[in-house]
Amino acid sequence: MYVIVVGGGKVGYYLTKELIAAGHELVLLEKDRVRAKQIADEVGSIVLARDGCEGQHLAEAGANRAAIVAAVTGDDEDNLVVCQMAKHHFDVPRTIARVNNPRNEALFRHLGVDEIISPTRMALAAIEQDIPVHELLHLAQLEGGGLELLEAQIGDESPAIGRKPSDIELPDGCSMFALIRAEQAMAIKPETIFQMGDKVLAISRTDCEADLHRQLIGTASGD
Amino acid sequence: MRTIIVGCGRVGAGLAGRLAMAGDEVTVIDLRTDSFDKLPEGFGGNAVRGDGTDEDVLRRLGVDGADRFFALTEGDNRNILAAQLAAETFSVPTVVAKINDPVRASAYAALGIATVCRTSMMVDSLGGFVGLPTDSSSTRVQRPSGHHPGPHAMAGAPSRAAASTGTRSEDQH
């Protein structure tokens, strides 16, 4: 399978090496001559010191017989143009773009890029897996640090869902006083029933945080 | 008329000045605030620092609902991205991109974006100055000759986009 890689930065460089190791036929386009030479010294004559955004250079690289064009430069706009030129002028069946701004993903898809690689999105997903999304949010310290203003978001594991304030056992040093639901602020009344997605505002003694966490968020540790 | 201009170089600043003078509500955006020094004395529009290829930035500027959008930075590809954001994401009716590479300029005109190419303009007028025949089309904004690049245009053969007729209006001045 013939592959054209555009962009000889870190991603393009390692991608090229992996593709060679896997036995693919490929060409790497890198517009910076010094960088292109550097990579060519290591991997051989498959590196062209050319700008992959230019139709003429894509033609020289044999884009009309490429099965895949992968645009992996550090600039979203360059990757978009490479893929659009590949698709329109050379009828390349599969185009792949690296996208740094996650907001560009939908537009690039709409404009016909077949595959979007988003390092930002991937890192975000990895981070969100590791860090519990539902945590007590420390909003402010009060009374010289003895009390804290906290926000707890009621998630799907919260034991508070469907319950009233009186059903929730909190130590003396804790007081829930307001909540935010659908971006509206409201006071917590005796008849309030907690729902998933509610953000509960509470004032708590610092040593009662773990209890608050257990009752409103649900998981064991409240550190 | 509400006009957004991305890139406050000589062309962007000059156009911004003229449109503001003509009564347009003009917003010009550039990555560098010192670019705004090029705006004419008493410029009556808005000048905002920011990245005109960033969807969030454009939304904050009110590109949604603008009448005209000009992408006039020094980078062809930045202009191409900004113009396609304006046309596709924000449905601005008149979008023009400055694309100085003639090959890319005609490629994107075929994809439905009005383009203006300084290279073709200058080559043509210099050639004309010394008596070569001139091509008047190069001195204007190039009319889009194809539909703008939605998913269907992208999926089809290149000839299909080239054969269809333009759907977007553009300025001819």
C-alpha cells in the first residue's frame, strides 16, 4: 500500500519509521530542507524536501496512486489543505489529518477528511479516565480557614439522588444551603429533591469534608 | 452590512478603512495588536486581537450573522481555514480568501470559495505594463466555479466540483 506522509516533525518522523518497519511503500514530504535532509540521512531517499500543500509537489510524490495521505504537521490549516488537495485533485481514497484544536474536528470531517487524529482529545480522554470527574470543588475558605465553601456535583453514583435534605445525614459542622440546577440558582428547602446533575453548595468544617463527599458524591474517599 | 476582516496587513487595514468609511460595521482581527497601527486615522470599526482561524474566537466576534467575511492574512492556508469556517460553520453569505499561490487559488475557487490571488494580479499587470496581453479575470476576485466543499462535493470525483456552477456571490471590486 502506497502512503504519503506530510510533515516531518516528531509525529511524521516516527510514523515514517514505523511504516517502513511494517513494509509499506511510502514518501515523506517535509518542506524544511534541513529537517528533510536530517531524516533522509537516517531513512533514505524516501524523503522529499517539498511542501505538501502545493498540488504540484503532491503530484511529484505520486499522489494519484496513493492509497492514503496522512497530514501530520503541527498546523491544522496546513493539514486541512493537504487533505483537501489530495481528495479533490488526486482522488486519494483515504485522507488522515492531525488536528490540534478539537473544535476543528467537526469542520474537517464535514469538509471530507476521512480520519481525524486529535492528540488533544486523546490526552483529555486519558486524563478524564484517571481523575475522578466528580470531586468536591473548593470554592473559598471562610473564617480563617476553619470553614470551607464547597460545591458537590451530584453524579450517577450519588446516594443523594431522589432524596430530601432531611434524608441526608451530615455532621453538625456541615450545612447545605443552595443548589444550581440547569444553570438556575435555588435555595435548598425541606421539600427539595436532589437530582442528578445538581450542583450543591455547602459550608463545611474542614474535618467534615469526607462525610459530605460520601453523602453527596458517593465514592469512598473524599480526601 | 456587517463585515469581518481577518488579517490587518496593508490590504486588510486598507479595506477595513474603506468599508468603515462607506458605513459598514467592520470588525478586523489580527494576532498582533501592532498590526492595527496600519488602520487609517479615525477608523470607526472594531479592532480585536485574536486568532481568526479559531472557531470560538470567530463566534465571540459575531461571525454568526455577518454579511461579509474576508480572510486576508499572510498565510494562504490560514485564509483557507478561516474562510471555510465562515462559509460552512457560520454560513456567511459572502466569503473571500486571499490565496497567493495561483494553483491553490484556482483549486479553491473550484471548491466554491471566492479567491483573490496577488501573484496572478501582479504578474498580469506587470505583463500588461510592458505590452503583454492581459487577462482581466486575474485582476478581480475569482468567482467560485464549484459548490462549496460540503461532504458530497468531497466524496465525488474532482470533475464534478469543477463542472457545477457557482452558488456564492462575491465582491467584484
